[in-house]
Amino acid sequence: MGAREYDESDVRIRPGKGSRPRTKTRPDHADAQSAMVVTVDRGRWGCALDRDPHHRVVAMRARELGRTPIVVGDDVDIVGDLSGRPDTLARIVRRGERRTVLRRTADDTDPTERVVVANADQLLIVVALADPPPRTGFVERALIAAYAGGLKPVLCLTKSDLADPEPFAAQFADLDLTIVTAGREDPLDVVAPMLSDQVTVFLGHSGVGKSTLVNRLVPEADRATGEVSGVGKGKHTSTQSIALPLDGTGWVIDTPGIRSFGLAHIQPDDVIQAFSDLAETIDDCPRGCGHMGPPADPECALDTLSGPAAGRVGAARHLLAVLNES
Ligand SMILES: Nc1nc2c(ncn2[C@@H]2O[C@H](COP(=O)(O)OP(=O)(O)OP(=O)(O)O)[C@@H](O)[C@H]2O)c(=O)[nH]1
Ligand SMILES: [Mg+2]
Ligand SMILES: [Zn+2]
């Protein structure tokens, strides 16, 4: 990580002798206007005023917000010069409550788990069928993160010119999971309509083709794409998340390659809630049931189900096992 830049909101002045007492009343910013955060770059947030992609305003975080994290997708209120003219700088004075959150795990360079994107409706889990090879475990962990964060997951398979999608896709047959194929050579007539009027995060390992797909969907995006450098570790062509407008009101959010997700603090119930036909059944489980069935959870109500629902219990428990391992 490079040294971060400081802006005036980072400066903390300790009140010394004779300094003015801190005022308790904050200005309430009745004139603030709402915006969506579309870019974040070292203490500067790019905002679309009223979610209008053509009305861009660059803003800093007002001092009163302290270190409140603000990420792409956040709803914010901004004040100041909202003209969007070059060299103007507005101020973010409020961050709205988040409807959904996508978290990623701490890693070596960054010890804190953090929210990557806020308020997205869908998570497009982008997996290449080859180069880098697909990993089932990554998809399972992404699914759990999506369910827990309130996003609808979609599995998107790229590089279909290099391998047959069927065997990999078949592993997820028992889940409520929409699976689409969107390789460079494939038509986008299935993927594009799914994204309209939605905010969709594109997430996957480096080199799987997220930016390539974004460029096809938003031609004026002109996202840089890169070569895949070695198995499972692309060289991270994209380094910042960015929200790009689709025709209409939808947005796609291109993100840097990700290796893992924060699954800490996710409860077994959060996973089961995502299975519409199982969610009610667990009301009959004993308190603290982990829903794994015997021997760990001998009285789990999911074991009373039969027919197709019982097959779904197997799929749900497979995800719970992934969660328990993490
Ligand atoms: N054969 C093949 N190559 C593809 C396809 N889609 C993308 N690629 C190539 O894969 C490489 C990586 O693509 P990117 O779009 O940069 O991947 P990314 O997921 O954005 O990677 P990061 O930004 O590093 O996270 C590029 O060389 C693309 O041309 C595909 O469908 N088939
Ligand atoms: Mg990229
Ligand atoms: Zn149970």
C-alpha cells in the first residue's frame, strides 16, 4: 500500500489552552443534496448527483464524519459547490444507511475486514472456465457473502471458448442460482437484460474477464484489461472499484480481483434464509441449532423435510460446511 494522502478532514487539532470550546451542535445541512458514490480515490469521492451519471461532483469527507467509511455504491448527502466544474470540491456530510453490503476479508496488506461495495442489488460472481481455472470453493464463499449481505447472486462463466461450461455449472444445480455464460464470443442477450435497472457488482479473481465484460456492456467505459499472469494470480489490472452507468437506470460496478471474502460473523441462519423453501422450517429448530443434522444437530427440523426440499437441504448444508470451515 502506498502512503495515503491526507486531506483537511484528517487533521485532528487537539484543543489546547485557550482554544474555543468544541461546539456540540452540528450544522444540519438542510441544503444538502443526495448522490451516489461512483469512485473512490485517496480521500476524494466521485459522486453522481441524484444518481445522474452525467452530473459528476468530486467531494471530500466532511470533518464531522470522522473516519466513517464511504465506498462505491454508498448514498451520500453533499454540500458546497455542486456544479461539477473542474477543480471544485464538494463535501460529503452524511452517509445513508446501507441496504446491502459486500465485505471482503482482511489480508496481509490490510488487517481490517471492510465493505467493498454498498447498496448493490446483485452480485455477479465472475468465474473463468479456464485460465485461471475455476474454483468451486470461491463460488461457494461468494454465495455465502452474497446471501449474508443481502445481494442476489448470479454465477457468470467467462472464457467459454476455452472450456465447456456444463461440468462446472452442474455442481450448483441444487442452488437457487442463476447461471449465465458470458465469454468474449458469447452474445449478451441473456446477461444484459438481467442487469437493467439493477446495481450489479462484478466480482472474481484477477484475470477472469470482469473488465472485458464491463467494456462490452458499457462501451464508453474503456476499462483497461490485462493478461493473465500465472495460475490463480492475475496481475490485478483494475485497482479501484468504479460504478459505470448502463443505459437506463442500472449500474455495473467493476472491482479489482479479489481472493477471499470475510465470512466471519455470518450465522448459519443467514445462509438458510436464502433458501426460500427452507427458511420457515428452521423456526422449529432448537435454539442455537447449526442445521447440520446428526450428530452435531440431531434435532434439526430440516431433517423432517422430504422430496425436492430434502435435496436442497443437502445443498444448504454443503454451504454451511464451507462456512464452518472458515
Ligand atoms: N479466451 C478468452 N479470454 C478472455 C475472455 N474474457 C477475457 N479474456 C482475457 O482475459 C484477460 C484478463 O481480462 P480482464 O478483463 O482484464 O480481467 P479482470 O477480471 O478485469 O482482471 P483484474 O482487473 O486484474 O481483476 C485479458 O487478456 C482478456 O482479453 C474470454 O471470454 N475468452
Ligand atoms: Mg479488471
Ligand atoms: Zn436446524
